[in-house]
Amino acid sequence: MKIVGFVQRPENARVFYQEVLGLRFLSEDQFALEFDANGMLLRVANVSSVPGFAPAPFTILGWEVPDVKDVVRGLRGKGVEFERFYGMTQDELGIWTSPGGARVAWFKDPDGNVLSVTER
């Protein structure tokens, strides 16, 4: 299975996805960066030549994690800022608990793509 994301600054994206998120870098060409996301291929397309491209205002990539608080703390320690959304009750770390009990926190990559971590 392949997961796709989009970036305008691949050099910043590589550092973020590899060093901050800890994904194993696989390859890079003029079209995309590729990472191993725990056995799944994450292909981050280079859209730097697309005029007017803007990141989606919603989550484009998310990861299920065993302990969302631990992951959020770890990412915050690497400088990641977590998003807060108007009308959503989020705890001190920015984690929202859904009506079904899932706990979710959102953050952005260097290009402004919204990413998430979820504990079910």
C-alpha cells in the first residue's frame, strides 16, 4: 500500500519526516521523496512547480500510536507544535478525546500539511 502527501519544499520535508518523525528515508528524485512508514510506503510528492498549490485544511496523514501522550511529548521535545481548534475541548497537550474514546492530536509539517497521531 502507498500513502501520498504533497510538499513544496522537499529539502525541509526530508529533514522533518526523517529526523523529526523518525521515518526511514528510501529515495528522492525530482518528483517525490519516499519513506518507509513502518512497512508502508509514504510517497511525498514534490509540488514545488504547481502554481498556487496550497495544503489541504484537513488531516492528510495520520498514524495510530499506542500512547498518544507519550508521542506528543516526544514530538514536542523535537520542536513540533500541536494545533488547537476552536470549539474542540483539547487537554494541555492539545489532545482531543472523541465521543467514541479515540484520542487525537494534530500538527503540521513544514509545508503546512495537517498530520495527526491517534490512540484508540
